[in-house]
Amino acid sequence: MPTTLLSSKLTIPLEAPDLIERRQLFDLLRLHTYKKVTILRAPAGYGKTTVLSSWFKNSKETVAWVSLDAAENDPIRFWTYAVHAVAKAYQCNIDQILAPLLHAQDLATLEFFINSFLEELNALAKPIHIVLDDYHLIDNPAIHQLMTQFIEYLPSEAHVYITTRTALALPTAKWRVKQWLQEFNADHLRFTLQETKQFFSYKHATPLNQQHLQNVLDKTEGWVAGLLLTRLANEQQIDPIDNIAQPFISEFLWQEIIQNLPPTTQKFLIQTSLLHELEPTICDQLTKQSNSLELLENLEAKGLFIIRLQSKKPVFRYHHLFAEALQLELNKQYSVQQVQSIVQEVAHSIYNNQGNYISAIELALKYEQYEQAASWITEHLVQLYASGQTTTFMRWLQQLRSAHYVVSYEMLVIGFLTSITTMDTKIATSLMEELEMRQYVEHWMEQEEHGAMAYIYESAKAYAIVASGGNLQVVEEIMRNLLAKGPAPSRWDNVPIPYNIFEYKLSRTSIGSKGKLQIMEDGEAVGKLFRETSLQTANVTAFSYGVAAESLYERSLIEYAQKELEIAIGLGHHHQDPGLFIPMYLLKAKIYTHQQQATTARAMLAQVLEGVSEKHWRTSIQIMQAYCFIVDGDSQNAEMLLQATKTKQPFWQLVYARLLLLKGELNDALSIVIQVKTKAQQDEQIATIIEATVLEAICQHRLGNTSIALDILHEVLQLAAKYYYVRTLLDEKELLPLLEQYFQLESYALKWDPYPDYYFNYLQSCITYGVRNEILTPREKELLNLLANGVTNREIAKLLNLSDGTVRVYLSTIYQKLGVKSRTQAILHSKKEI
């Protein structure tokens, strides 16, 4: 959890006892709950929040409510609140299940989190209404992208409600065409004449005749805030009708409403206007009085733009319109020094009494109290980084830099590390230039007090080169310099970089260069620096073993890969990092499986599963168990596991595609691998592009499209040769005949410039004479042996307890795998192999 959550933000605002029931709107809401999303878009004061809160209070539906602030522009904060709201509504532990995924800001991790969130909602299979109030305060493109993903794959039992003052950066036009969207605008939310009459009657205002009511309605155009102002003005015997207009509401509120309140009340309102939440005890401290609760309740009773947030512990907030008017008056009535003093007092009150350092920092920055803001940011920087709230930190850092505030080296270095971790090269370059310029002028890296930050900065530069698949010789030089200096102790020593939060392969992570396998000699030199120096116990060293294991396996150096992965597993357990030891167990299971030890692989995975609690890691283990069953030819057990773990993770999708291939459902398999390949190309995930393209070639070959399959094979070989991928091809035994055919065609050899002799010679040396027979699964080999012994299809079905149709499917698959077209050719092939 990134910070202490404000429970009031997860609570439906209480409705006033004399609230007008807007039955026409309630009926419309009820009629369209089958759609995915409802958007209420209107300017301030149209009662968007009130309509939803009153409807849900009466409907007794399961509601997850989130009141948004500008601070929720951090994806981690935004989705933490959303998940906790759902957990609170369902009274379940979905927040605990998903918490391990909310620690990194990179888009791949967040997309995986959204998929996992959706899967959990699917599994719960209970109706829920998710409300995001004041979404117009969100301007982070990453949140909009994730929200789009969330809504478009939302389970049928869930419905999202969004209130906003402005147009949304969401694909509403597409949703409208798909009939996923219900929309309310200002016209829908305006009061009717009957509702206006009820409103004035319920509020015990001075009675208005029909003509006056119609006049009020015409002037306010049914605007709820305007009607409330009219009612308040009516109580004070003033005529507001000609003065009310939305652009001038703040001025009107002050001149005609607030100014007529007692001076002590006015002062109270102004002094507390900066608070997001009005807790009576904090208001007492701030205003140096003791009757805040009584005053707030009186204001609520008057209907003076104040909303009660909780019932057990009285907490209120001002309506945004009201707060804006009060803050405007604060700046008018008080000098700059007085405003700064009030801001400072409020910020300290929020910080010390509520422990809400996020809101305190936001307020300090808003009123340009940069020294105080920077102090608090520095104090909580480790917590911000470790909890994944790096978007919030980076926004603050950029605000300080834009104001020409001299930011500390620590903040700049952590900003640089954050930006390279999230692949924001523009910001990373800017921060690096500032650090280098200040080094040139101030020589900060040579100063003892900044030794720790200099060490982290240089390490971050090395990490950036590795993550981008850059020159490892430069990394080696940087690391040698760092080792010569030695690390300086700091508060960052026990804050590990989250190298892998959910990926089933390290080669899909930044530390694995997204599959851009390095030249082995360069990797070996850097590896020695990690393993034979003071870095040998570091978390990054542990991951270097894991990355090396996957790289060695890919080059078909199995024995060496096994040694590396065993060390990585040990270090992974030592660091208690499933992001390292789970991928290693998956790799180990894969090696066992392709050594004809699938049973051993499954047994090992079952044992590992017993010690793992995180759901997403358990899912990865079960997917690998399914893979082992598929390689063994057992579609039934594989399908059971895959149906139980269904996810959008590429690991699941590619294993499921293999299951479909095993079952002969070729077009469905092809559709999945193309989908995975397209997404991998967008994300530049080399390992996944190669794996998906290999399966694409197999699908086309099985469909009888040999020329297309050979073209696709050429495509994958161009990428595989660049990064020396071997096992991804060899592990798919069905690809081997197509490879042999490719090598014999001169037309494809002419397409290479230059021809990768070094790669093809090694690839061909790995394909031995006996490998061809491994194309078939154990069950398919059994069928082929019976076939070779002259057993008929019907007799085979009886012996193996299969249907005649299943035997025909098996034989068709065998023919395709062997590259033959008849029973006779298959028998001849089997005798030739013997």
C-alpha cells in the first residue's frame, strides 16, 4: 500500500434528509446497468455526485466509490484506491491479492495488473458498481490508457460510473458505437419545474408563486447550484436572479451569501478552505476555537455547499465551487505573507495531524513553498520510491525544476534512476545533463557527503545501458570504476530495484534487455565483475545469474545453463525474491521436459507451488505444468490447468496455442499467436516475438501453406540470428522438417546479406539425426508403431480406448508432422527411422 488511505475517499457521500428524489434519472440509470460505463458530464454545480450517491443509497447495490483528487494522477495511487474500494464493497481480499503488482510504474507491469484485476473481478462473478467521482482531475495519459483497457474488458457483472466536468481522454466515440456507453449531460441533470417546486418546498424557503418559480427556472436553466443560491438568497430577502451566472459564481457566493454570514463564520470558512477534509478537531486547532463540529453541522443544516463524508466519525468537505470561492477570497482579503502563513499552518496540520504527507506537499507546492515541499519530499523519498509512487515524485521534481528551485543531488539521482527504469529517455537525458553540468561546476561526485549518490548515479547509467541492449564494454568500464571507489553507506542500501514483478522470463524484463541477448564474451566479462567482487551478494548479481541461465539455455548450452540457474534459485530464495526464483524453476522444468522427464518437471513444480502464495506466481507455475503435459501429449490435463488459470499473459496464450495445435484446432491457434506477436512487436519483446513467430510458422505449415510457412520462418530466422536464438526453434520439434526444407532452398539463402554462416552452422549442428523422431509425442509414437505393425484404425481405437474420430485426428497430425500424405508413407518413414 503506497500510503495511508483516506477512508473518506472510499465512502459514498451522505445524502441530505430533504434531498429531492430524481426518479426520472434513477430510472434511466437502472435501465442501462447492462452497459459497461455511465458518464455524467456537466459543469460544476449540476449535482452529478449527488445523483449517484442518492441513487446508490436507495438501490442497495454493491458500490465501490472513489472520490478523486489531483494527487491520484499517480497510477499506483489511483489503482490502489480503486482496488481497495472494490475490496471494501465486496468485503474480500482482492486488495491483498493484487498488492504485489502495485510497486512499479512501467506500463507492462501496470497492464499486467489491470489484466489481473479484471480476472479477479471475473472470478468473483458478483454485480458491482464502480464509481470514479471527479475524473476531470485526472490528466495522466497512462491512467487513461489503463482505464480504457479496464473498461473495454470489464466483466458483464461490473459497471463503471464516471463524473466529470470536462471531456474525457477516453475513447467514448468507440464505446458509443459499440453501445457500451450511457451518457448524462447538463440537459439531463437540470431540474424540471416540478423538481424546482419540490426543492423550494423541502428547503422551507419563502413560498414562490408559479410565475416566480418559472422565472427562477428560466434564469438558472435548471442549474442545481443556481437554484440553491437562489434559495439561500431568498432566505436573506435579496433578489439574485439577474446576478446568477456560472462564470461569476465565486463572486456571487461571496457577495450575496457568505458575506451575510457572521464574521466569525466567514473567518472560519476562509481559514479552513484549503483543507480537503474537514475534521472538527483539526479545524479547532487551525482556527484556535473549540466549536468547529457545531459550526460545520449548522452549515450542513443550512445546505451551504458542505458535504458530510462519514457518519461514525464526522468528516466533511466543501463543495468544489464553495472551496474555490473561499480560496479566491482568501487571496483577496489577506496579504501574501498572511496567506503563506495560513498555507504553512494548514500544510503542517495536514502533515502532523493526518499523517497525509502527499496532500501537505501538494499544498506547499501549489503556494510555492518550495523549501518546505522539498524537505518533506526528501524525508519520504525512500518510501515513495519503494512503494512505486514514482509518478508523483517525478511530477514534484519537475515542478521544482520548472520553478528554478535548486534540487538536491539525491532527488535528481533518484529521478534519473526512476526515468530509466520506466524507459522515459527524454526525462532521463534532461536529468543526466543537469547532474553532469553540476558535476562540471560543483564537482559534487568527488565530495564525500555525496559519495552514495554518485555511486547510485553511475550504477544507474550502467543499468540504462544494459536495459537498452547497449555496449557491455562501457558497462564493464563503469563497474570497474565503481568497484575501485567502493559503495558509500546510505539509507538506500536496503531498497532493491524491482527487477521483475511478474514476468515468467527474465529475458522479458529491462534487466534482461527485453530479449536482446548480448554477445557472450561481453556478458561474461561483466558477469565476472558481479560474481568475483564485493557485488557477489547484491540483488543485481543474483539476477545476472538468472539472465545468464536463460541466455545459455537459448544457445543450447544446457549444462552451463543448469549450473547458473541453480545458483540463481539459491540467491532468489536468499533474497526472498520470487521474481528471480520462479522464472528459474520454470526454466528448470522446461529443461527436464525436453529431456523426456516431464513427470519430474511436474513433480518439482508441484513442490514449488506449495511454498508460493502470490496468485500471479502460482498461475505462472500452473501454466508451466500445462506446458509439460502438452509436450507429453496429454491435452486433457493441460486443458484443465489452462482453463483454471485463464489470463491475458503471453505465457498463457502461447501455451494455450500449443494446446490448440495438439488438438488440431489450427486456425484458433494461429489467431492467438498472431495476437501475441503483434503485442510483442509493439512492446519490442524480442524473445516473445521469436517464440510467437515460430508457432505461426508451424500453424501455417500444418494448414498446408508451406510457402507462407517458409516465408515466416525466414522472418523469424532474421531476428533469431541477430540475437543467437536457438532453443526457441529446436524446442518446437514440429519446426525441424520445415527448417531442413528451408536450408535446402537456394532462394532463401540469396535473401541474406551477409549470410549468417556462424549461426546456421551452429543451429544445424544442434539438429542431430535422432531429433526427427522426437517430433511426435509419446502417444503419437505409440499410434505410429501400431500403424507400422499393420493394426487397423478400429483396432487402434479399441487398444488405446479412443474413438474412431480421435484416431483419425491423431493420424492426420502425425502425417502433417512427418511431412507425409498417406498411411503407407508414414509406415515407410517409421521403418526408415528405425
